[in-house]
Amino acid sequence: ELAMLAVDAERIAGAWGGDALREAYASGAEDPGAPAVWRFQLALRAATRAKVALWHLDDPELREAGARERWLRRGHEYLEAAAQHLAR
């Protein structure tokens, strides 16, 4: 759950948002976890967000001007975030 929140924080505030969340958790946790596992969880959650964003393209009620492009762009942004987390 923390990784999902961190992915959203990164999208809204930039990389520092997710890093700050991870650091706050790590300072209070007895077992903060391995960095590689954290990066994998971020990538997995970003890919999940991409999937959900792209599901919006199948919505027959999607009539708002520019809505399809917005969801497509957001899906691509999340996929790019997933790739970046895996590459670190």
C-alpha cells in the first residue's frame, strides 16, 4: 500500500515525494526492507496504475473533450515510471 501511495506522490510532486515517504517509513520501521524490493514494488504499482488508466479508453461514456488523450498520456507516464524504477 505504501508503494501505491509513493507512486502517486511521485506523479504529483516528483521523485522526492516517493523518496520522502520511503524515508519516513524506514525511520520508523524495525525492518525497512531492501531497496531492490522497494523499487520492484514501485514498478509493480506504477504498472497497475497504467493498466487502470488505459482501461478508461474502453469506457463508452468517455465523451469529455481530450479525455481519451489524457488517459492515454497518463497510462504512458505510469509505464515510463515503472520502467525507470526497474532500471535503477
